[in-house]
Amino acid sequence: MTQTPTHSFKRLTGSALVAVILIVTSGCATTSGDSRDPFEGFNRSMYGFNQAVDEAVVRPVAQAYKSAVPDIVQTGVRNFFSNLGDIFISVNNLLQGKVIEAANDGLRFAINTTIGGFGVLDWASEMGLEKHNEDFGQTFGRWGVGDGPYFVWPILGSSTARDSVGTVVNIYVDPVSNHRPIAARQVMVLTRAVSRRADLLDASRILEEAALDKYVFERDAYLQRRRNLIYDGSPPKDSRFGPPGDPVASASVRSDGEKLNAEGR
Amino acid sequence: MLKAGRVLLAAGIASLFVVLQVGAQETAPDVLVKGVTLEVLDLIGKDKDIQSGDQRKLIEVVEAKVLPHFNFTAMTRLAVATNWEKSTADQKKQLTDEFRTLLVRTYSSALSVYRDQKFDFRPLRAKPTDTDVTVHVRISQGGREPVTLEYDMEKTAAGWKVYDVRVVGVSLVANYRTEFANEIRSSGIDGLIKGLAAKNRPAQRAERK
């Protein structure tokens, strides 16, 4: 307990790394041969590790945050980080050639940073300037870069080859990660992470109830979600069922009317 | 006398059913989604038991109000995909029943999350002759990006029926497809039925507590 915070942090990351290596090297067996997920054995191990960390630390902290911190403060914290996010949401919209959306996001940042008190109040949404969801992974996708293999990172979770590169760029330019002094940055990074996890508590409870195999459910949901985001909510029709290029399922939609009538449901 | 009365009653119910069916047929899909959603939200909002977390009562509401507008056979068939044709009639029925239970429960818990949010029902972009449409709903939530719900619906003799729901772009049917295929590959169609039943049962026990 006499260690400096940095020292204990290093020790923590050190032992976490050892744990990761142990888990990963012990479980490279399961694989169902899904072409989108060639590293399934590794990914499942990493997923298991992330789940364990979530159950032991992250989720309890997020639950405590959600129940102990007043709603108005939670909203303020969420808005503050959301506002900082708008800068690069705007940049990414611009990189994708969506000038009006980029202007919308820039205006959001300008309004919320000033009259919204450094982003704590989201006046821009009240004015009808909608919040967008963009990042570098989506921009690369828009430029035609495919998903690449699915990959599960320690702590960060679901990603793909393309999105991993995107995440590196996101972190590199992120105003929070670049904040100095380091101590203040750590507090901000952790607060943001807890706030985000708290927002996902309901979703993870539903996932728990819905999935037969949580790993597969989460992976497929991630891949579908990213595709939907890249196309800003209207992906080409072939992606609506199953993995892209699965013609069997989409073709079978049509013959449905007869079945329904016959069974009278 | 008694017997004749029963026959008459049955005929009365049957004709009422026909009238209702015809009525259902004439409701446009977007109007249907809006009506059902608002009615269910209103019921949930007024019910003290559901407000305080009575999951079983919530499921009852969903079963009575939402379930009739879903085509679970179609949803199950789409999720089971190529293995559907390899299943016996009995297996198909069991798969559909178990999948319905799972979906109703998941849908109910998802519903219980949304309470004070603003629902925005988008006008339908379809021709009157279309028989396969998507109804878009957006749920605004303050400064966060809105949650989108898309209902894929098909016109049938019994009115418009939902055969897939996409939440923030994630299709439920597509998401279950890989899970089902994996389960069938490793333990067969009966294995999947057993897996679904096992998934459904502990939750049902928990609800009764």
C-alpha cells in the first residue's frame, strides 16, 4: 500500500498480461470454421478473460456508479465526454465527404462547449442538432476497406482488423488520452470508461438473457452493428440476413405467406 | 338445447374472429406498429406491478398485445435456415415454440428499459401494392444517438406480420442464425431444441419468484 499509484498500476498491468498469456495459450482449441473469425480459439479465450474482468471489477463499479451517483451528474459526465467526442465525429464525417453532417457536429461542439458549460449540458440536441456516431474504423469502411478478421482485444473487446487500426487512430487523436498531466488523464479515462459501461448495463443484461452462446451472439451483433454504422443505417439488402453473401436465407423470405396461413398464427 | 347453444356460441365466436381478421387486414403496417407500441407503453406506464419489476406480468402484456402481430414460424424458419427443411414437423413446432418463448422474454426485458424516451414513428415509404415492407421507429434519448428499431413485415391473409426486428441495425433473426447453425452442427436439431428449452426454463423459474 506504500507504492506509488504508477508503480501499482504497472504491477497490475503486468499480472494482467501474464493472466492473458496463460489463458490464451491454454485455449486455442474451439473453432467452428467461420470465415469471418479465423482466430476463434484465441478470441474465445480473450472473451472469457474480458468477461472475468468485467464480472470482477468493471460491472460492479459501473453498477455502483449508476446507483450511487445522481442521474443529473451521470448525464453531465456523459455529455462532457460525448461533447469531446463530437470533434472527431465531425472530422470523420468530413473525411467521408458528409459536409452537412460534419457541420452539424462542429456546431454541436461549438454550442455545447460554450453555452453548454464545457459540454455538460447538451443544448445542441435540444436545438435539433442530432448526435452522430462516427469513428476512424467507419471512415476506413466507407473508403472501401473490408472488415478483415474479427478480433477480441483485452479489455477493449470486439473489433476487426480494420476497426483495430481505426481504434489506434482514435486513441492517438483522442483529446482525453492526450490530456496532461498524466494523473488527470487517468482519472478522465477511467471516469469515461465507467460512464460508458454504466450505459451498457441494461444491454448486457438483455444479452445475457437472449444468447445461447454469448461469444457468438456478441460477435455477430458487433459485425452487424458496424456494417450498419458504416452505411449510416441503410446497408445494402444482402446483409440483412446472416453473414454477407448468404443467399439461402434471403431467398426463402418470399415463400412465407403460405406457411403463415396454413398454421393460422 | 345445451348442445345447440354451444354450436351457436362457437359460430358467433368464429364470425367475430373473421370480422377481426378482416379488420386487421386493413390496418397499414406503420399504423399497426405505432398503435401497438403506444398501447403497450401506455399499459406498462399505468401498471404499478410492471413498474416495480414484475417480469411475468410484463410478459403477459407482450403476449396479449404484441405476439399476435409476429410470425414466429417465419422467424424460426429464417433463423434455422437450411436446417429447417431437414427438420420433422414435430421438431419445427418445438423449435418455433421455444424460440417464441425466448424472443418474447428478450423483447419484454428490452421494453422494460424504455420508459421516458420519446418514440418517433417514421412514415412508411412503400407503395400500396407492396407486400414486404420495413417500418422504422426511432427512440430519442437525450444527448445520445437515437436507438433505431426496424420491423420487417409481410402482408398475409391475417394482416401484416413481423418476421424480423432490427435493433440499431442488428437483425435478431440473423444473429440467431449462426448460433443455431453451430448448435445443430455440434448436437443436431434435437440438441438445439434442448438448448433453447434449457435457456428458457431457468428464466421462467426466476420469474415466478
